[in-house]
Amino acid sequence: MHRFLKIFGVITSVGMLIVLMQGALVTKTGSGEGCGATWPLCFGEVIPTSPAIETIIEYSHRIVSGFMGLLIIIFAIWAWKKLSHLRETKFLAIMAVFFIIFQGLLGAGAVVFGQSKAILALHFGISAISLATVVLLTVLAFEDGKRNVPVPNVSKSFRNYVFFAIIYCYLVIYTGAYVKHTQATLACAGFPLCNGQIFPGFTGPIGSHYFHRIVGIALFFVILVMFIWVLRHYRHERSVVWGAGLSLLFITAQLVSGIAIVFTAASLFTAMLHALIISLLFTTLCYLTMVLTRKKDN
């Protein structure tokens, strides 16, 4: 059922992941002004001539983002028509279109008008939401027609805890993006100490970096508590076990990659890996949130 919709959804999901990674690459390489203050053209040209590497990175990101925006709109409309009988479809379709357009406008505004670092940091978080909505729509396409669709029976307190976890995860994503946009990635040398200090304070680039460390480590314990909770009470709920297990795996890998960034002087590979893992963690938490809001009578 929905064979071509599934294929299209997978392609769109992978494409959104590429867009997200391209955005991280633009930030990491400082290529945000690779086309100057012109948009959608690049230095007034449809195809820039003799482009610098920063121009290639920025303009290719624009092209892929624009193409993926079109694919997401098509996918959202297609899913709306084919999966409208599913409770989550319309909400996810609207969110997918809204956030991909919002993401594009935010990026264009940053190029033409310039924006504060605090606003620029939102760009990555919005990309993460866009990725999650497309992935969840794809999941719905695969679930439709199956008799054993996950509808976990969990307590209200556990459900609220997962809601807290996903909101907190998004805040951690924002702090990480803020650190990147303020060039504070290497403000703290060493780990676990920061420049040889246990507590360097929360002011300036060092403070923003250290704060991100603290909230990132705290996220690990938030996910760990969720995983232990699942093992003790919901081992029979397969979707919840897998969701919590993957979340613990991703947050552990996220911590390792974050530490690696410090000791590799923020190499391109570790920085990109860091962005990839947190995006996968957020998407997994979004999936958990979706299935936990389902009701047995649906």
C-alpha cells in the first residue's frame, strides 16, 4: 500500500537530512556570506562565475534547500490526500510545509538584512523540526494498512516526561547552534575542565560554551532516566523500548562526539557528526511523542 508515497517519503527524508547537514557545513565553514547580501541570486548571477569555495557551499545549499522545499510541499499534499484518515497526518503535513517555508524565509532574511546570532541559531532548530515532520509522515505511510500499529499504553506521568524530554532536547539544540554562530566552539579547552577551571562562569563565549556542556550532559541523564523507566515498566511496549533505546544510543554518541570536537579542534568530520546525531535524537523523540499521544480507540 502507498508504494510510491513511501519511496517519495524516504527520498524526501534523506534529502532533508542533506539540507540540514549542508546548513551545518555553511555555519562551520563560515560560508553564510558566500553569495554576499543577494538572494535568490548569487552576486546578482543565476550561476556564479569563478566562485570561491564559500560561494559554492552557500549556493549549493540554497539550490538543494529550494529543491527540497518543493519536494516537501508535494509530499505533504500527497500524504494529506492518501493518509487523511490518520489522526496525525494533517497536523504533520501543515507543520512540514510551514517550517520549510519559515526556514527558507529565515535564511533569506539573514542574507539580505542580516540577523543577530540569537536569531541565526534558530535556523538549525527549525531544520531539525522540518526533518522530523517529514520522517514522521513517511512513518505514517509505512504504518497505514497494518494491523499492529503502535499504540503504547503508558502512564500520564511517563507521557509528560517524554514531552519534557523533547522540549528540553530542542533547547539543547538551540544552545549548541548558538555556540557555533558565536564562534565559541573552542572557547573551552579540555574536558571535563574548561580551560583548567571547574566553573568558568556563564559570561561571554566561554560562558555560552560551558552552559551548552552543562545542559548537554543533563540531557544525557534525562534520556537515561527515560530508558530506565521504560525497562522497569514498559518492556512489553516494543515501540517505546526501541524509541528509548535509540534515544540513549544517540545521546551517548552525541556526548562522545561533543568531547571529540574539543580534542580535534572542531574538525569538520566531528562537527558534522555532532549535528547529525542530535538531529536523529530529536527525530526519535518526536516519534516517541507521536505514538504516545495515540489512543486505543483510534
